[in-house]
Amino acid sequence: MGSVKAELLRLWKWPATWVLIGVWLVMTLTFGYVFNHLALNGGTNRADLSQQQLISSMQPENVGAAVVRGLPMFGGAIVLVLAALAVGSGYGWGTWKTTLTAGPRRVSAMAGTLGALGIIVLVLVGLTFVVDLGAAITVASLEGWDWSLPGLGVFKALGAAVLIAAMWTGFGVFLGVVTRGPALAVGLGLMWAIVTENLLRGVGSLLGPVESLTKVLPGGSAGNLAGAVGGAGAPGVLTDLSGTTAALFLVGYAVVFVGAATLLKVRRDLV
């Protein structure tokens, strides 16, 4: 618990944490509500969504889907960047060397970082829910719609959001440990989350085995879980797998990423 508190204090006071969280909150508001509200009132053209779909996407009772909708790609990329920076920066600053030399055991130090990142993920999802709910209520009130608060089903969507964010966090931690630095870890993570999987998905229609593979890759699994809980209508959201299957893949990825990162930290980083 001491390691978790120390890492949480560091991340809490680190400007990069709040900058990235702020960027994500602005993105989810802009793409989830501002643009859709403008489209509904004729300010922009969203030919991919009907008027009823636009209204439904901004209703307060559907805020759970709004929270999870952006996490498979853009939100996941931001979480990955935060995790990669949190772990990788310790190599450049020399804090990992100090910790491993004079601090707690390596497993405890790594557990502290993971625990702190887990709390940050919960805060991120919670803030996203609060901000999206406030935006949805504001839009519904301005438009004069009949609306209601989300039901208990919202916890299913929030659980899916936490699981998706946890997988991307584990991926970022793994890249940070493997590359032993923040810059390369962030670059590789962004390239995978935003570019590589989309390219593979694009050529999947021409290559059958590749198309099947993209469904179970990290981003594909996250997209399928988002689609299973109603997060359709955003880049990266898929409906090729059941929610249970996608969730199992995400849990597996998170365990593998965290386990591999911890093993590397224990066996390789001996100073």
C-alpha cells in the first residue's frame, strides 16, 4: 500500500496526468455531444447517422454507451500514452534505478505503479461518466426532450469501459518497460492503436485469415466489447464477437501485458 500511495501521489501531482485526462474529456464532449448537436440542428452533416440516432446518442439514459464509445481507439490511445509515460519516464529520470536500489522489492514497486494507474483509470471513467451525463442533461433540457436518468444497465457499460481502459493501460506499461523510455513506448503504442490495427482491418476483406485475426487483437477485442454494450457509431467499435468473448480476450491481454512487464522488471532491471 505504501508503494501505491507513493505512485498515486506522483501521478496525481504530475501535470501530464491531468493534461491527458483533460484532452480525453474535451474529445468525448466534442465528438459525442457538440458535433452531434450541431448536426441535429443543421450545422454539420452527419450522413452516417439519422436524426433519431443522433437524438438517441445524446439522451441521458444512453450515457453509458457514450462513455464506452470512444475508448476502443482514441480514449484507449490516451490511456496507453499515460501508462507508457508513467512507467517509461522512470528510466529517463533515474527514479526506477533509485527505487530498485534503495526502495521496496521490485514486485512491490511494480505493484505500486500498477495500483496507482488502476485508480487513475477508475477516476478517468468516473469523470467521463459525470461529464457526459451533465452534457446529455444539458442538451436534452435545451431541446425540450423527455428524458430520464440511466438505469442499472449503465454499470454494465461502465464495467466494459474500465476493462477496455485497463487493457490499454497494461499495454502501455508493457511498452514502457520493454523500451525503457517514454518516447519510443508512446510512439509504438499510438502506431498500434490508431494505425496498425486499422490498416490490418482495411486489408482484412482481401485476406480472410487477417480479417479473422483483427477481431481478436487488442483494439478489435476492445471494439467488440464496446459494440456489445451499445457503443456503436464510433471509429473502432465492432460487432463481430459476443461481449463475453471480447471481455475474456481483454482480460487475457491485460494479464499477459502486466505479467510480462513485471517479469521483465524483476529479471532484467537489476540496478
